[in-house]
Amino acid sequence: MDDIAARAFAAARGMVGVRFLPQGCDPRTGLDCVGLVWAAYAAAGRVLERPGGYPLRGWARARVEAGLAAAGFERVADAARAGDVALIAFDAGQFHLGLIGADRLLHAHAGLRRVVETPINGIGQEMGRWRLVSSC
């Protein structure tokens, strides 16, 4: 899986600057945080089951984690690898996804209205890591 994950991270890096679009899943028209992760893995050669109809806020953590598991990801606690998915918990029931690199996070930033690359140490929120492990 590491090769696919590394390719997904590289693909996401190529999407920096793509405009933010709620429910967006195509880099040509716009991406949200879920769409970025799914588009990056698709570009790397792995089409994942994508949740539909998700809101910007209000889903319970269990529902977000179930969506990641259904797509073939598993929560991990070992050393971070390029292409791991960050699940970031914000206040008020808002969750955010991004792709982790060595010390970077690639994510679709709603406030900046585009996909960005930021230092991972600047997140300042609770963050879980998920890795593609399934052969789905």
C-alpha cells in the first residue's frame, strides 16, 4: 500500500491551488477535503468507495470513521507515512480530512477556498491517522 499512498500524496500535491467546492470530487471543477483524498487515491490508481451526502458539520465521529473504514482505511498509531489520511476533529462536531507527508498536510481549506499545503505542526487540533490497508 505504501506505493499507492505515496503516489496519492504526490497526486494531492499536484492539486494544490484547486478551488474549494463543497461536495467537490473532481480537481477540474473543485474539491472539498473528502474529494481531495478520494481524487488523490484515484489518481494513484485506487478508486475508493466515497461517502455521499455528508455535511460540512454535524456528523458524529463514528460515522466519519465508518466512512474511512468502508473505503479501506484503518486507524494507525505507528510512524506517519506519506499518504496517510489525517482525520482532524474541530469544535462543534466538524471533522476535516487531509493527506499527510513527512511534515506537511495537504487539505482543501474552506476558508482559503482552495487546496493548500501547510506545516503539519500548525494544526493544533486532535488528529487521528488512517492508512489504506484493504484490498478493496
